[in-house]
Amino acid sequence: MTRSMIALALALALAMAACSDNSGGAAVVPAKPVEGMGAATLADLRTDTAFLDVMNHVIDYNAWGVWNAQGWIIDKDGIHELFPTTEAGWVAAESAAFTLAEASNALMLPGRPRSADKEWVEFSHQLYDAAKKAQETALRQDKQAFFDAGGEIYQACVACHNRFSPKDGGKPMGHLPELPNRTPPPNQ
Ligand code: HEC
């Protein structure tokens, strides 16, 4: 091999290594600067957490942080509220809602969307909007509006699952909250 052939072979090997690097099977993202992202490029985003782990441990976990903090149960002893009764409880509910809103962006990170269909983005935005509504209403401690926002969060989950979750076969997932458990509030 001549010196220039060796140089060419080396350059090719380096280029191939660069193409097949850390993406773990996800989309290969160009390391171009993005307006507003400072020194970070899209290639700097760490997306090796499995999609199902994001769903179970980030999205689902924080959705329950909202849902567990709302609703009414009516039984023979009367009406029991599930809403927080302390300032710290409201802050926890608000924080779960904030986390859920931020996490909805994680559904659109490189390699995460299950489809190039724009609907994926729209469902992620639907989740963001509902979670922000839950955050704002938890901050105001407006029980009815916070409860309604919880319903909107649920609808965003189900809308995306109906369209994109292969396991659900077009049906809402069994273990999402059973809304019938939650009795409507008394007129107030
Ligand atoms: C933008 C689309 C989208 C949104 C919004 C979404 N999901 Fe998912 N979710 C999926 C897909 C797709 C799967 C199936 C992934 C798979 O099976 O590989 C899934 C799976 C799950 C799973 C795992 C089920 C299992 O079999 O382990 C849970 C739990 C879950 N989602 C909860 C939620 C909750 C709760 C919300 C709303 C707060 C939500 N998801 C919103 C797309 C979405």
C-alpha cells in the first residue's frame, strides 16, 4: 500500500466509525448547531433509555402523581376528597404536572417517535397542554379545574395509544385509571 492509500483507508474507517457510533439503533443525528441550544447539538442528547422505561417510569409515574391527588369518593359515610390537604401536597401535585409537561418533549427526541406521522407530535403537544393546565390549576389549588385537567391528560394518553401502541389494538390500556371510580363532584 502506498502512503496515500493508507491515509485514504484510515479516513474511510474513521468516517464509518463516526456514522455507526453511539445511537444504539436510533436515528443518526447530525452534530449541527441548533439556534438557541448553545454549544449543545442534537447529537448531544442522551436518548439510550428505552422507550418503555420512559413511558412507565417517567410519563406514567408522573401522571399518577397528578391523578392520585384528585377526585372525590362518595360512600355511605359521605364525600371524601382525594385532593391534597397540605401546602406540600399541592406542591407535589404541581411538580408531577410540571414533570409530565417537560417529559412530553422527551417523546419527540431523536429516535423516540414511533412514526413520522405528524399525529405523534400533536399527541405529545396534547399531553403538554393538559399537563400545563394541571400545573397551573394545582398552583391555584382550584380543585375542579385540576380534576378536569387530569381528565385531559388521560385523553392525551389514550389518543396516542389508540393510534400508535401496537399492544392496545385500538383500545385504551387496561391499567390506566378507571375514571368511573371517580364520582363527579357535588354542584358547587
Ligand atoms: C405520543 C404518544 C404517546 C403518548 C402521548 C403517551 N403514550 Fe404511553 N405509550 C405509547 C406507545 C407507542 C406505547 C407502546 C410502546 C411499546 O409497546 O413498545 C406506550 C406504552 C405505555 C406504557 C407501557 C405499557 C406496557 O405494556 O408496559 C404505559 C404504562 C404508558 N404508555 C402510559 C402512558 C400514560 C399514562 C400516558 C399519558 C400520561 C401516555 N402513556 C402517553 C405512546 C404514547
